[in-house]
Amino acid sequence: MTDKITTTTGSIEIEAADGSFKAYTVTPSTKPTGAVVVIQEIFGVNDALRATCQEIGEMGYIAVAPDLFWRQEPGVDITDKSEAEWKQAFALMNGFDQDKGIDDLKSTLVAARKMPGCNGRAGTVGFCLGGRLAVMMATRSDADINISYYGVMLDKLVPEFGNIRHPLLVHIAEQDEFSSETVRNAVLAGAKGNPHIVTHIYPGVPHAFARVNGVHYDRRAATIANGRTAEALVSVLG
């Protein structure tokens, strides 16, 4: 019988070229292990993202969730439950510099690999905006694996798919209100023939079907997607 995995929460400070930012961490009792950079939605490092970090920690991986909105408003922590929060979230997304965000994620990846107990392997898991950034990390970084949940505007990234050298798992909501069938088909066509990319479509579910306690949470689809994520992480991170 193996011992139950216990976890410890905390934070680390990560240096950027133009300042520094915090990242929320969940560290498991099992070591050595891989690390997962958990990439936020437009709602910041909130309860839902921390819950996801906890789940990853309980799987036995180090979870690190950087505050990507730190240049605009450090410590954003909002939900999808009110119109005011949605307005704030979209304003933050519209003001977000994605290229600088990728630089921050690369810095986070380096820091995660150096955390005590990390075996040197690290990947990303991202949701919504973070799902897009996870695909960008697949095309622009040396992350060992990248996993995207209902990423936005992924069709614009298809020209970069040829750069992908490590596993990329893409979870697609069939009824994603922030995407379209045309976008989905472009992503599927771009992924076809690339041995590093695996795509899954979840029938009948909307955007954010895996957001813990979110308004569109779908337990069945989330359980299936999270199971595939777990299998992918185990196959790469150990």
C-alpha cells in the first residue's frame, strides 16, 4: 500500500525582465516528481484555479500557477458569477500582452524545474486564455508537455504548429461560445498528421466545462478530459 499524498500550499517569487511576480504553489509529499505550470483563465489565480492546482498536487506533481496579470493588476482573484466580474476579466484580457505572458511562463517553467523535489521535467496546463497560452508554449518553449482546455483563437496559431516538438493535448468544447466550427476545423486540420498533437472534442458542452464550480461546469466531460490529462502527464512527467 502506498502512502496517501499530502500537499503544502505556498508561493514563490519569479523574476522577469521588467519586475517580478508571484506564483501560487502546491507541493506534494512525493518526490522526486514533475512540475506542472497551471495557466490562468481571464479571472486570475482564483478559487477554481487553486482547486485545479490542488488536484494536480494530489496526483503527486508540483503545481505552479503564476499571476500573469501582475503588470496590470497584481493578485486578480475573481469569478464568473457576476456581470461586473466579467467586465473586469475582459478588460484585463484585452490589456494583456501575450508575448510578455509567454516570457513569464518560460520564466515560471525554469523556476518550476528548479523547485526542491522536481525531477527536472515540467509541462503546462491552461484554460481559456491559458489554453491559448499553453498552445503557444507548445510552439515557443521547451516544456515537456502542454495541455490546452478550450483555448481561444487557436486557429491563429495553426501556422506555428510545425514548431511543436513535444506532446500537445487539446481539449475542445463542441458548443464553445467563444469559438466556432470554422475555428475548430482549422485547428483539427492543422493538427492532422502531426504526431505530437492529440485533439479531443467534447460533444454538447460549452466553454469552461472543466472550470471547478463554474457556471458551465459539466462533470462528465470534465472527468473524461481530466482523466486524459492525467494519463498524458503520467506518460511524460513520470
